[in-house]
Amino acid sequence: MTETVAERYVRLGLRLDRLVEGTVDSYVGPPELAAEVAAEKLPEAHELVDQADALLAELPESWLRDQVTGLRTSAGMLAGESRSYTDEVHGYYGVRPTMTDEAVFAEAHENLDALLPGTGSLAERQEQWHRSMWVPADRVEGAVVAILAEARARTGQLVDLPPGEGVDLEFVRDVPWNGYNSYLGGLRGKVEINVSRPMTAYHLLHLVLHETYPGHQAERVCKEVALVRGQGRLEETIVLEPTPQSLIAEGIGEIAPETLLRGAAGDAFARIMRDTGVDFDLDRSATLARAAEACGWSSVNASLMLHEQGAGEAEVTEYLRRWWLVTAEEAGRAIRFMTAPETRTYGFNYPAGKRLCRAYAATVPDGFRRLLTEQVRVGDLLGASV
């Protein structure tokens, strides 16, 4: 029986994951297909390049072609092809990173200066504000459970969440990330929250909504129902990191909080955070977060400095401390993320995905629901942001 292009795509992703662990973020398709790939001889990178090229030669402009382009880029890098950092990012995610003018960060600093209370440098005042908003360690787990329940109920008013859908919640320590959603299939996900680092009330809200509802969990459930079960799209049973899927998924996660934290829903979440003992003002916290948002693009500048301009880690550390207003420790974690082979391009997805998905949700009728339920292409996002 001749394989469909979707089957060949899924096999290509699974094979690439055997060479680069973490390529597959989740797979919930036919187990026999995964077993067949696992039993194969370990592929050579150049063989996967050939398989990707053969697929691209057959595919029209489409969501699936965009995905295969990302896999072709990854296989090519593994096979020793030479690309600039910007070409590599563009090959994976369909958007080319560029340097942001530092005047953008300076303007953000001026806005923050007018908003932040206290004395001292801007970075010191921001740190003081964050400390005043930290959720007591013994209240974090209860707050997460309450946020999760409220978020699921509110998201059910935006999209249909099917019976049996839900997440298994775990609290973890001493991991390098704050939260992680592993989609398990069958409408279930596993969400891990790192409770070893202090978090502000707003950050905790953002994290839970990003990872669960209406973020990652909502997206995977909605697409399993609409695209896998409803349309038989095998390609939606696999989530692959070095592809446009990642930019869109992180963009959905990043705009998930602002989709819920307004009106009566916002009041409900604010009460949950005040119940932890924090003197939490949602409007003020959201205003400060929005004012600081532009500073996050300094992380993209930092990646370009490291990978294309020959800057050293010490220079980039000071750059991030100056413009992103982070501590030396936070800058060090960011640089490790920017330089680790498996994550060096991934950070671009957060600011770029947020900007593009926000524009799409704001300008396209029913845009946010479409992001959760349809195969929206990065080109669609770019068109909406013009």
C-alpha cells in the first residue's frame, strides 16, 4: 500500500527524533507506526534530507509543506549544511529574526520609570516590585489548582472542551524551566509546574494559563477533536519542535492570559491571587507587564549578537541586564538557553509568536478560536500583522 504524504511526514519526524532527541514534542498517532520507525536501522542525516526534499517536491503551498520545511532545515543542519543563524531560524519557523532598535527598549524603560514605585535604578525598582508580589511558597500549589479550575471553566465559554478532557498536574523542583505541558493524547495532558523558584502573582497566572487553558492544553485538545477525530488528519497527531507549530503554539500560550484576564473573568482570577495573601492589583500588574513587553525583544538581539556578531557571553550578559532588566543569574540562564544546541533558536518563538498571534486574533474574525482549532499558517499570521 502506498504511503500518504501525512504518513511519510510523521515517519520523517519520528526518524529525526531518533537523531535529535526532543524533535518530537508529542506523538499520539498509531503506535504501530512509531514501533516500525523505532525498529528501523538508525538513519543517516543525509537520508532524512533526501526524504524531506522528496516530500517538498510533491507538496503544494500548505501547512504541511511549512512543517516539512522546518524538518528539512533541521536534517540539513544535522548533515553539516552551513546556514546563518537567521536563515536557520527562518527555516524552522518561517519568520526571520532582525535586530530591534534600542530606542524601543529605551522608550519601554521610560514607561516603566513612570509606573514603578520606589527608589533606586530601574532594575532595582522592578525587582522590588516583583518581590512585593511574590506568592508565598506554601500557597503556590493551592493557587495553581484554583487557577486551573477557573481557567478551564472560562475557556469552555470560548471553545468546546469535550467530556473527559483534562490535565494531570504535577509540582516539580530543580528543573531549568518554569512550566511544561506534555500532551498525552486521548484528550489528556500532563502539566508540570516548577515550585522551586519564587513567582509573582501575575507570573503565576500567566504561566498556568499559558500551559493549560486557553493555552497549550486547549490547543492540543481542540485540534485532536477538530482535526484528528473530525477530519482524520494524521499529521496533527505529532507535534514537532523545529517547525512553525512551535511559533504558533507559543504565540497562543503567550496571548492566552490576555484573552481571559479581562472583565468579570479577570476579577475572578484576581480574587484567587489575593487569597494567597498578595496585595494583587490585576490592572496595575497587567499594565506593568505590557510596558515591559518590548524589553523581551532584547533577548532576540542577544541571540543575534552571540551567533552572528561574535559577541562574548560577558558582553551579552551586560546587554541583557541593561535592556531586559534581568539579574546576572537570569541573564546567565537565558544565555545557556540561547547557546544549548537543542534550544538555541527556540526562544524566538515567544516574542515573535506573541506579536503575530495577537495581531491575528485581533484582526481576523473569530481569530483566537481559529488558532485553537485550525491549521493556521505562519503566512496567515504575517498577513494579519501588516
